[in-house]
Amino acid sequence: MAEITRTYRIRDPRGLEVTLAPSRWNRHILVHHLEMASQLKNVLLTIEEPEVIQLSTYDPDVHLYFRRKAAGFGKFSRLYIEIVVRLDTESVSGHILTAHYTNALEKGRILWARKR
């Protein structure tokens, strides 16, 4: 996936609107997390249908969204996509700060989990 030219607005399962701005995708995620370049659809899906949403242990205005990566091979088959979202002051919306792969959930308090 190349650069994006429009802002994406996605609702999480709690009803929170999360935005992904072209500047954040193009100038941060594509630069610092090149492995996410072809993952725009999965990044948006991680906000819309996460497995877990956690509170950051470093910043109470940051929520962490996790979704297990689609099928992969070897050590890459068990990864999560992690999306870091900063909430606005009223906590009614937020914006994506970054997106990357991780092999484990963080230690923060679970705010929401998908029912199995």
C-alpha cells in the first residue's frame, strides 16, 4: 500500500471515532514501520474489530488496540497488530499515533475484550 490521500474515520466497538490522517500514515507509519505498508486494511480492521483494547501504562490518554495478525509463517504467525491511539480531552474520539507488529499484549489494564 502506498501513501494515502484521505483521512479515515473508524468506529471502535465502544463507539469511539478514531481517525487516521494521511500525514500520520505517510510520514510516520510508512517511514518507521515499513512492515505495515501493505496493512492499511488490517490497521483499520484492528480499530473496528480488535481482540483487546488496553490502557497504556505510560499515558492515560492512550489506548492500545490489538488484533492477531492473519495467517503467516514460522515466527510471524503469532504476531499481533498493535495500534496506538491518543484520545482527545473529552475522550469521545481519538487519532492513530502509530501501528506496528508485536508478539505480546502489553501489561496495561484491559478496557475491552472481544467475547469468544
